Amino acid sequence: MIFLSEIEMETHGCKVCVLRLHNRCFHCLAPNAIYSFKTQVTDKTKSPQETEVVHIGYCPEYMNYILSFAEPDDSVSAMWEKFYLSLLRIETDKDYAAYCRLQMEIAELEAKKLDSGPEFDKLQMKKNAAKLWWHKLNMSTSSSLGKVADREKQKDNITLIGTKINLTQIHRLANNAQKSIEKKDD
């Protein structure tokens, strides 16, 4: 089970909430508003009664959203990595949409069959921008996916090592069984 501290949640909460930045806030808060909620906590070391705790700067839904990136055996670092990779995918999708719009603008300018002048210069600048943009998209995507692939490969290698040990053990058992059968036959 992963535990996130109050400070971590405030740091990643309302002020920089990813869902809010993409108009997906669970509580439809105004741009500078900050959510707060109360919970009842029992601290048996101090008293058997419940104490009311106020949480400021995040909502429980957002906390659950962040925790949804964790798998049962994950560390906090692995969970945050998956969270940030999902953010990267969102930004990559937005960048790709902008890249497609730029490509459409280039196609429109090329359709005019320009040879010189300010429109021709604008076309050349847009083509260069598109090349740089495409390079940036490829680099960020391949980098993030490479990290995921490396982690999955490490998991597969660990599983494969366990399988090899088991196969070796089975092979030894089969050889020992065959030797014991041969001894009985003699």
C-alpha cells in the first residue's frame, strides 16, 4: 500500500492539478480556488475519540486518481513515474495536434505555389518549425517509452531467471529419476 503525505498532496494538488489544467476538475473550481475537506481520524494514542482533520489544497478524488497509477508491488517512485508519463502523453497529444495544424498551414501556403516574398519566407519558417517540432515529439515520446520498455524488460529478465532456475531443477530431477530407475533395473 502506498502512502502519500499531506505535503505531497498539497504540492501536487489544486495549485498545479493536472485535471484542473485540462478542465477536468472533480469540483469545477474557479482558477485560483483551493479545495478543502474534513475527515474524522481516531488517534488511539491520545484519546479514543475521533478528531476532525481539515485537508487543504487537494481533494480525495485527485488523491485517488494519483494512487490509481500504483500497482500492488510498486514503490512511490514507480507510481510517480507512471503519473508523470501519463502527463507526458497528454502533452504529447496536444503537441501532436498543434503539429498537425502547422502541417495544414504549410499545405495551404504550398498550394499558393509561392516563389518569393514574405509569404514564401513564412512558409520556409513554418517548415523549419515543423521539423523541429517533429524532432521534439519523437525525442520525448521515445525517451518516455524507452523507460517503460526498460522497466518491463527488467521484470521479464527477473521472471526468466526464475524460470531458468526452475527448468534446471526439473532437469536435475528428471536425470536423478532416470538414474534411480536404471539402478532398479540392474
